[in-house]
Amino acid sequence: MGLFFNSWNDIGRIFILGVMGYIALVFLLRISGNRTLSKLNAFDFVVTIALGSTFGSLLLNRNVSLTEGVTALAVLIGLQYVVAWLTVKSDTVKRIIKNEPSLVYYNGKYIKDSMKRSRVVEEEIEQSVRNHGYANMEHIGAVILETDGSFSIISQSEKEGKEPDIIGLKV
């Protein structure tokens, strides 16, 4: 009908489905636990995006009923729960689903092979170091690209005089 307004009926539908869908989503997220919306790895990120897309479809697509939308949300959350559980129980599933952290800078040197595999450039590492409050790289002992895509910064003083002993990282 119109570019800016179709009908009050459509606005009412979106409002009612939005409120009811939101309540259902919060309920499903509460019973599934904190892990459902974590950002521990790429799989968790994909599930979060899929939940948002599904909720948006519920609100804006007239062909999707509340029951269908809530069912889709429950399926996504249920699958995320099952995959997270399998990841804890099976090393094979864990290797398939999760990335390993990558050491990209250590003792004043960029680790080019690791950076290339991770598709990271020096400027991104330096930006992350600045974001953590360091003016330059001289006080940085190590930079790790974590499984969620964030960088962990280990200051020189934290590892001074020691060989790398970074939890969960193969050097």
C-alpha cells in the first residue's frame, strides 16, 4: 500500500508478535543458560545471528505465525545446546566446532605464519594493543588471537624471564 504506512492492523500485529516473541525468546534463553549467547567461537556467533534473523522474520513476515517463530527459536537454541554439550563430551566434535587460539606476536616479533593462517595483519594487532591501553609494542610480551576473534594482550612484565606458558595455547 504505502511506502511509510500500510495499516494499523500491521502495526498491531508487529507489536503483539514482538511482545509475545520477546517473552518467548527470553524464556528460552533463560532455560538454555548463559552459553547460548556467548561469543566463545564462530558457531556461537552464527547461532546468535540466526536467532536475531529468526526473530526479525517473526516480526516482519506475515507468513510466519507466532507458533512457527517460537518453534524456530526453540530449534536453534536446542541445537546450540546439543552441540555445546557434544563439544564438552567429545574431542572429535570439539575439533570440528572450535578453533584454537593463535599466538601472533611474541617477544618483539610478529609470527608471520600464524598471522597468515589467521588472516591478520600487523596493523590489526597494533590496534588491539592500543585498545588495551598500550602506546606501543615495547611492553607487550605476547598477543593471542582467541577463538572468538578477539585479541588477548600479555604484557612483558607478566611473563618476564619465563618461557611461554599460556593456558590453552600450543606454541
